[in-house]
Amino acid sequence: MKMSASCKRDLTPTKRTELMSELVAYVDGGCLGNPGPSGIGVVISGCESGPVEIAKWIGHQDNNVAEYAALMEALQYAVSLKARKLHVYSDSEVVVRQMTGEYTCRSARLYSLHWTCRKLARSLKFSISHVPREDNAEANRLAQSALRKSVRS
């Protein structure tokens, strides 16, 4: 996914009251080591003001926790905008298959994140699809920049 130079970079999203009908999000979580320093990246399109980019440091986590945290960020943002519909693209097969019900979430460390994401998803017409890592480059870049920035400071 390529982004134009006119995209808005929003590291701390603000809540807006405008009614959004349909949003599309690319999400990714990453770590240096597994577990290790972690960050999330989210790119949301369909907003009136243009694409929104979110990059956040999330502490010392494992990769699956980071992937779920990125999904939760997109869901929370969509709900805060009162979106009607959200389609998410993720390169995490675990998250996509658990969210679609193809896999059961049996991991104690992921269960609360999975449950929270499912609850948020019920507020919207929600769908999620797997994309190859190369098609999720912008969200990955944001996740990597968040974790590397925090490691340097």
C-alpha cells in the first residue's frame, strides 16, 4: 500500500464526532525479538480529513500481542468516529483466523485482547482479511518506527 505525501500523520488520534460510513484499516504489530520492544502501526482510510496514520510504542510484548494491539487501536478509532463499517487488512494469520472464527483463541495471554476486539467489532459491520506482508508495508513501517524510536530514547 503506497501513501501519498499529503497523508496526515497522527501519532495520538483525537476523537471526532463526524459520522463515517466506511473505513479501511491496515494494521501491523512488530517487535525486536519475540518478546521484545514492541510497536504498532495503523493506517486508516475513509476519513473525511484523509488517511490517518498511528504509530505507538506498546512496551515489551510478543508479536501476537502486538498484532492484536494494532487491531484494537483500529477498532477503537473506528468506534470513536462512529463508523458504520470497518474492513481490516492484517498480515497476521493468527489474528485474522481467530477473529473470523476459523481458529479458536486458546492462548491465555491473547484471550482478553481477542475478547475485547470481538466486543468492539460488534459495534460495527466488521470484516478482516489476511494480506501478504509486502501489501502491508505502510503499517509495518509505522510499527517499526514506533518501536525503534522508543528503543533509541
